[in-house]
Amino acid sequence: MSLADPLSFASSANPDPVVKAAILAEALPYMRRYAGHTLVVKYGGHAMGGEETGEGGDSFARDVVLLKQVGINPIVVHGGGPQIGHMLERLGIQSRFVDGLRVTDRETMEVVEMVLAGTINKQLVAAINAEGGCAIGLTGKDGGLITAKKAVRSRVEAGIRTEIDLGFVGEPQDVAAGVLDTFRQSDIIPVIAPIGVGAAGETYNINADTVSGAVAAAVKATRLLLLTDVAGVLDADKQLISEITAGTARRMIAEGIISGGMIPKVETCLDAVDGGVEAAVILDGRVPHAILLELFTDTSGAGTLIRAG
């Protein structure tokens, strides 16, 4: 293992103390680079690894606390699709998906809110606090943080366009950045469950990627980090791309190189960059300390970074 191989360092159970010190020294310029800046980190349901906060929950929590302690302002947005699915199964409630979105009737919405705002959010908050941080759990309902509108999807069959009712599935309409600004100069790390509130007070289930992108744009974050269960964006030869421009990403979508479930993730990054975020990164959250590898080392291949251009 060498200093030039931080991925091996991160996975080593007993790293050499000299190498550890060298890694910390290497990280110092990056810590200075991001000090005082806001980062939005989306912690995906699959990246969590387990039914609760996941096998990597403690490692993730420790990394988030480290960011705060070196003067960076992390905002965490978490998902929970697999965990919601497991709970619905246990309750005998069937799930139906349209374009990757869970059709959410009133009964399902109650379960979604229970799992996201109750179980996952509070466990993640507790994990961060256990590592020495000071986290507080939020949903879009708190302080009117996320105003949402009903998501609309349609299909065309035999030349006829039909609207599909997704129930209480929403899209962010507005993010109250001022609510999050109150935490910026404090020791508090906000942890946001992707639930929004409609104009009439109705509760909406929102895709966590979409919420993280909207939050990042609203607070003008320096980075949006999407932690998921894939390595990043692959090229036509299935090789990981370490960095691309927004224009190249759009071309790759049009050409079908970026396809399937990667499209909405990349589109979230594009929306964030268009909204003023300096850069967005898709990271494999299953890699130990993926956030630290991306931010504080010279290594490439920790994920795919998307910039404007």
C-alpha cells in the first residue's frame, strides 16, 4: 500500500501510522479549499447497505462529522427506497412504480413518512451524534423547508397521451434556503428526509436525488455529492469517467451511453450545476470513506464529477 493508493488505505484495517500522517498532510490543502463552503450529501437507500442506517452508517456518520469539524458545512439528504419497500412488504401493501417513482396512495404515504421521517432520519441523526456531531432531523414540513407540487407523468399509446396519477408523489417547487442558513454558523448538521408539503398542507413523497439537487441549488453549494450503489458514469466501453462537462453528459444521454437509472441521477447533477452549484459528483457510497476520498485526496476514480460547460 502506498500514499498514491488511498483506496487501499481506506480499506486497510491497520494502516501504517506514517502513511496515515502523510495522508492527513496531503489532505490539508483540500480542507482549506472547502473550509467555510457548503456541501450537500445525498445518502442513498442502496448506499446505506442495510435495512436500517446500513452497514456503512457509522463510517458515513464519522466522515460527515469530520467535514463539520474542519470547517465545512455539510447538509445531508437521505433516501430510503429499499427500506420503504421492506416495510410495505411486511404490511402486505403492494408497490407499483412508474418511471422509477413509487405510486403513493394515502395509505402508502403514511408508511413512507413513518420510514423516512421516523426510522431512517432519526437513526442517521443518532449515528452522527454518536460520532461526536450535533445533527438535527428535518423534513420539508419543518419551517416550510420544501414546498412541493404534485408530480405529473404521462404516456403515449396509439397516439393518445394519457396522464398517470402517481398519488402523493411530488416535485420540489421551492426550498427555503433561509431555514438552512440558520445552521451554517452553528455546530448543527441538518439531516433532511425527502418529504415535501403542498400548498394545501398535503404531504408529498419526493425522490431523494431530486431533493438533494434542489437543496444544493437553493443554498448555492460548492459540491453536490450523490452517494449511491454504482461507481459513477461509464463511457461507451464501460470504463468509469472521472470528470465530464454538462454538455458532454447531455450528449451521452442523447446517444444512449448514459441510460436507465443513471439518467435521473445525471439529470439531478445537471439541474444542480445549472442552478449555481460549482460541481456535482456521483459516488459509490459502498466504498469506505468515499466522501473523504473525493474531497481530500488527489486520486481520480472515486466517482464522476460533472461541471458546467
